[in-house]
Amino acid sequence: MASEAEKTFQRFAVLGDSSSSGAEINNKNFSKLCQDCGITDGKTVTSTDVDTVFNKVKAKDAGTITFQRFTEAMKDLSQKRFKEKSPDQGLEDIFKLMEGKNPATTGVASAMDQHTDTRKYTGSHEEPLDYIGKGITGQKETTDNSEYGRSCKGAATYDKKN
């Protein structure tokens, strides 16, 4: 069981760092692992808990942790997540959550799709204008060709004067 968790640990440890060997994981990738694997649930285990546990198990001057310290951190988080279970059983459940997980990445295409998907548009932006400038209701843009502006005091009085 631990070997599968160690493989997941290594996949997240090298995320974003091509020079990493996968033997140590930083806080950012540790938090991402906890989020992507479903260890954090927003209620019993929050991102603050994850950061606190990481800082508790890492060496004072280090910015990363090894798999051995990672196991200690997961044991602490398992006690928060699975309160009714023993620490060893909770750790096994955490490792089951980690089985076969890979870091979730979002691509440029998916970010672009969010902005161009018309199914997500609401209100006046739901339908585009047609080729002659009419909206969905058939309204046309009208312009005021009078010599006075709309907000002028004597607007629409030109014809009355002459």
C-alpha cells in the first residue's frame, strides 16, 4: 500500500520542478496532493490544517519533506479526517485515497473554452447580434439627428422655433 502512495508522492513532488528527483515535496505540491486526492474536504481537514501539519513535520530550516516525514504528516491528517479510526487505519484510508492519482492540470484550451462557451452566457450576452445589428428582440439602434443633443436644455425644440 505504501509503495502506491510513494509513487503518488513522487508524481506530485516533481510537479513544476524539472530538476526534482521526487524524493522530497514542497508545501505547494503537498497542498495540491491533499486537494487533488480528496484528503482536504473543507470541513474536517482544511488547507490551513494541511499547511500547519506540513510546517510541523518539516525540519526547521527546510522547505521540503521526505516520504518518511510525509507519512507522519498523513498520520496527523488522518486523525483529523477519520476521527473514529485508529491512526494506522486512518493512514491506510488516506493511502487508499491517494492510489493512482496524478496531479490535475488545466490546459490553455480548457481556460479558453470557459470564455467562449455560449452555454454559460446569461442575459443580454446570451445570443450574439445578427449581421444587420438587430438584437434578438428585433430592435434597431436609432440615432438622434436633431441639431440639439439629447441632454441639452432646448432639445427637440428646433422645429417649434421655425
